[in-house]
Amino acid sequence: MAYPVLEAVAVSPGTDAEAEPDTVVFSFGGDGSIGWSARFVDIAFRDGTDVPAPVSGKCLLQVDLSGVDTGDTWTGGSPVHLFPSGASETVEVFSYPSENHLAQTFIGTRTSTPVITVDTADPTGTLIITVETAMR
């Protein structure tokens, strides 16, 4: 059975001048349905392990994508570790390659009370997570 492929994870810091929030974009290829869930966690544990992921931030958002495989971005099965440039609400993004068709990403934020929005309506094969402070 072929599964959709998580081809890339990218983080774009927002701009203070225009009060734009940060975005984390998951890009997919192939056909099929993808399940997702997002929740705040105290400690970032990879599914089925008791070793915490090395992601920092005052608040941690766990994003699970089910029914997917990971593409060439994860050469050798290594996690993808992203750090946005500049003053960003997102401290870092840590993504694991898929295992048993489950890919996990942890997003660490600078504030302990971020406002998170998930947009799945984009027809271009993306899942967009927006991260902003509650103060904006």
C-alpha cells in the first residue's frame, strides 16, 4: 500500500512590522488521506519511547501525522531540526521521520501562552500551523 509522503517541513518567522505570526508548513506528495492531531505537551516524547526529544521552549506543541511516510528530507532516518532566524515566536521545530506511518513534530515556542491555528484547507498538499503570542 502506498502512503502520502511528507516531503518537507519548513518554518517561517513572522514579521513584527506587519504583526505576522510564524508559520510551520508541512508539504505532502502523493495521494491518500492523512490524519493529524496537535496538542500541548509537558515533555516531548517520541511515540513508543521514554527518551525526550531535544526541543526547547516555554511551551511545546506536538503534531502527529498518521498515514504518512517521510521522503528524502530524512536521509538516513535522522530527525530534521529547524531554527527560525531573527526574533521569532517559534524557538525551534524538531521533526522525526515516520515510523509505522506516523511522523511526529515538536514545536517549541518562546511564550508559554501561544495561540495556535491549524489550516488544512490549502489545496496544494500542505498543512499550515500558525504560531503567535496571545498578546497580538
